[in-house]
Amino acid sequence: MDTSSHPVSPLRQRMLEDMRMRKLSPKTRDAYIRAVSRFAQHLGRSPDTATVEDLRRYQLHLVDSGTSPITLNATITALKFLFDVTLGRSDVLAKMQSVRVPHKIPVVLNKQEVARLIACAGNIKHQTALSVAYGTGLRANEVISLKVTDIDSQRMTLRVQQGKGSKDRYAMMSPILLERLRVWWRVARAQGKMLDGGWLFPGLNPIDPLTPRQLNRAIHEAAMVAKIDKPVSMHTLRHSFATHLLEQKVDIRVIQVMLGHKRLETTALYTQVATEVLKEVISPLETLQPQ
């Protein structure tokens, strides 16, 4: 299961075909192949010869080497696909168990921090991309996948095509965001950086979109310039969008639709970080009568 340029082994070819049959995303396929390749390197032989004990020892190795719970569970998922689907040997997974992921509340910026962050982005393209992320709650991959034709100024929406879970949906678009998009469109067109019907945020080559790595680098640099000491990522803007809407008393079911969440329980996480909502709650201590 080597991921180098060596000839593809029959086992890897079979796994690739199984993933293609199930229409797994390219990102998921690459992650599965990398996970199986790492296991093969650790094992020192073809993974189809692994035993129950080999897999048990590998999970112990991952735990002892400090692998995060999320990475550990992702590795187990990939190996389960290999042994259960491709090899039909689900019995060897008997000793592998997923682990509990610690519950953490998301980092949220206040509105002043968001404004500083966007203003400190290095150029108008990055400023506009960050404005879209915060103004719509889109994920980083959804932002960079937008095309000019996804903007509907009449309905004031952005069309999100094949977002997480391969689902289409519409995102809200405010008048301020529309104006920022128009300014960016005019600048990009004048500079020859945006093609007709092309990517809304093109990369160095207009044929290609901005990459997640480039966008993440831009937001980290903006956070440094803005002197924001909280850990900031593109997802921080999504968290901030949802939290600020909740604090504005937008119905949580509406926020669920805007975020594209399948389960309301996922959206309900933001009730734990909506501090403006907490401030409105009167503590029972305040209602005690003095004795």
C-alpha cells in the first residue's frame, strides 16, 4: 500500500476500486490509502497478512506514540474499510476499538475581533474570502469551491454545490457582503484574475481555485497582524457566525439549516458559547431575599 510512485499493488488497486464503487470522495480515498500505508510500513509486510494481534499491537503503538483521538479513530475507520470491505476479513478487527474524543467547546471571536481579523488580511481577495466565511458560515472548502455563477443577487443567496456530505444548499447573503463581492469582482476582472463563470476566489492560476492551505495561511497571518491571541482557523469564523446569530436570537433551527447540519444536536453546541445569551439569564442568587 505504498503511496509513492511505485507500481500499484493488486491489493491497493482493489481497495481503490472498492472506494470508487462506493463513490467515496477523493479526500477520503487519499486519507484511507495513507492510513493503510502507514500500517503496512509499521507491520513490515503486506497488510493482508495481518492478524488480530498485529492490529491490536498497532493500536497500542498509536496510543503510546501520542496519536490524537481523532486521528486514531480515522485510522481505525480506514483499516476497517480495508479488512471488512476489500479483504472480507472483519474478524481480524475484533481487538480494535475506537476511542472517545474529548468534548471541547469551540473558540469564538467577538465581533470586534472578527472585524479586525478581516481588515488585517493581506489583500482584497483574502479579505473578501474571510468576509464570506463569517457572513455565511460556510466551511473553508465550501468557500473556495464557490463560482461567480453561484451568486444570486436577486434572491440574496449563495449556492453551495456539493458541500459536506455531498449536499447542495443555499447560504444567506447580506447587502454588505454583496457589495464586498462586487468590489472584489471588479478588482479581479480588471487584473485578469477571474474568468467568466470561473472560481470566485481563484488561485495563482485562474483556472484553479484558492487552496485550503493558502486560505488557512492567510487567516493565520491576519490573526497575527490583528494581535488576536486566541487559536484561529477558518472554522473559527463558522463558529463565530453561528454563535453571533444565536446571540441575536435567531431560532436555532434556522441556524441549523444555514450551517448545513444534519442533526440539531450539533448546532446546539453553540448554546454553550453564546455568552450574550448567558448574560440575560438571572441567577437564582439574585432572587434570594436577605435574611
